[in-house]
Amino acid sequence: MTQIGLALAGRAGARLAASIGITAGRDTLLRMVRSVPEPDVGEVEVLGVDDFAFRKGWHYGTLLIDMAAHRPLHLYDGREGEDLADWLRGHPEVKVICRDRSSGYGEGARVGAPQARQVADRYHLWANLGQAVEKSVNPIAPAWPNRPRTTPVSRWRQSPRWSSRRKS
């Protein structure tokens, strides 16, 4: 039952349990999931740090991930580097920190784990490369003699072919 709760949680878990002949409500499954003890963090050599939105534009949090085990370690409210530095002080074994370009995370990593090497994760490497290419190419693109004519996406979506209010 606990495995069903861990895999599917509330309503979906209750439906699966009913289909295999076990009577269990969604609240029961969620209570079982909450009763499972948190796994011990242990040694973390490669730490991933990223932010996420509780509510986009309003409220953000930070997620710490063990990159070797691919599992979340800690979740805290806000995107301040001080919280990251506090967590890192308790884990001096961290050797590598994968993070985005946030200056708060950079400062928190520098203060909390000066021995750790800070690196960008794969997503942010590609995002940084794309921004650098755009910044380099955009000023000279209008001067290209055989530049293909492109239609901005906003105009393309407004064309009658793609209009949802097209008259029959």
C-alpha cells in the first residue's frame, strides 16, 4: 500500500488499489506516505541548486538535489544565498555545486563552501550560449545581403490561417 501511495499518491492511488481489490481511501494513502521516514542525506559530493516558483512572479523557493543519486535533499522558501550557505556549512564534503547564474546562489556557495567548484548545469550552459549568440548576431544581422525573410511569431499567429475565430 505504501508503494502505491508513493507512486501515485491520493486519488490515482486509491483507484489503482480498488482495481486490484484493496479498499483504501486517498487520505489513507497520503497518511501512509507522510509516515515514511525521510532518508538520511549522507555524503553529498555533487550538489544541484535551482529555484522554482510556488506562484510565478510572486513566491519562489530553492531546491537542493544530490546530483549523483538524482534525489532531492532539501527545500527552502526564498532564493537567498544565506540559506544555501547555512546548508553548505553543515555539509563540508560538497566538492561541486551545479547552479544557475543567480548572484545570490553564487555568493551563498562561495561563503558556505569555499572548497567547492561552482559549475553551470547543462540547461544553463545552453541558455547562456543562446543568449550570447543572439547578442552577437543581432547587431549585424540586418546587414546580411541574402538574409532570409522571417515573419515574427506574433504576426504568424495572427494570420487568418491560424485564427481560432476564422469565418467559414
